[in-house]
Amino acid sequence: MNLGFHRRLLLVCALFLCWACVGAYGLQCFACLQQISHAACNRMAPQNCTGQDENACYTQVERYLHTGKKITKGCSNRIRCQKGQSLNHDCDRPPRKCTYCCVGNLCNRSNGQQRALSHGVLIITCLALTTVFLPTTAIGLDV
């Protein structure tokens, strides 16, 4: 076995890993209905966004004067979600219902803050791995 074979094998493994991370499951969002905290919601199984126009995740926080807050999360259409988010005003004072949108796998861990790896980050990583491990002879450089 020569070094070229090992590089190609590593490249194939890296591409397979990227496919598994990005394409195997599609977009996933944390999903729950009227939970008391983000942590309680995030302990539930993520939702696979399978709808034709489900391309974003959302978090909706309802604040009440005497009973605290309720959190709902799931998949959404990005444009529809952003329209709801544009109505947010003074979200920390009850009674309020505010929506937060984000795009990326499991990005709705909290109020729309992306803490998980998004598809874009994974794709860029795959491209970087491809250029690093691609044999030089494949791109026309004989060393």
C-alpha cells in the first residue's frame, strides 16, 4: 500500500462522514410544547424537519405575570418565522409572546442562538478536507 492509497481512503472516509452529518437526516430542530425551561425542552428527542417548506427552527417564549414562562420549539418556514420574529417587542416583560428563528441543525437550543454546527460549517469543513487530502496528481501537480 502506498501513500496515495491512504490519502484516497482518508478522503473517502471524510466525504462519507460529511454526507452522514449533513445529508442523512436533513434539518433537525429541538421540539417541545409549552415546557418551563429550555433545558426541559432540549431533553426531548429532536424533530426531523420533513415538511417541504420547513427550512428553519424556531423558539417561542411566552411570559406570564404570575405563572412564569412557557417554551415551545420546532421546525418552521424561515420567512414565516422571521415575520413572527419581527413582531417581537419588549420580550422580557410579561405578558409577552416572542418568536426567535434560526437556520442550522439543532440551532434552537436557546433563544435562536446557534450553538450547534450548522450545515454550512460542515460543508466548508468537507471542502477543506477535500483540498487537504486530495492527491496532488489528481489536480495536475506532479511532484
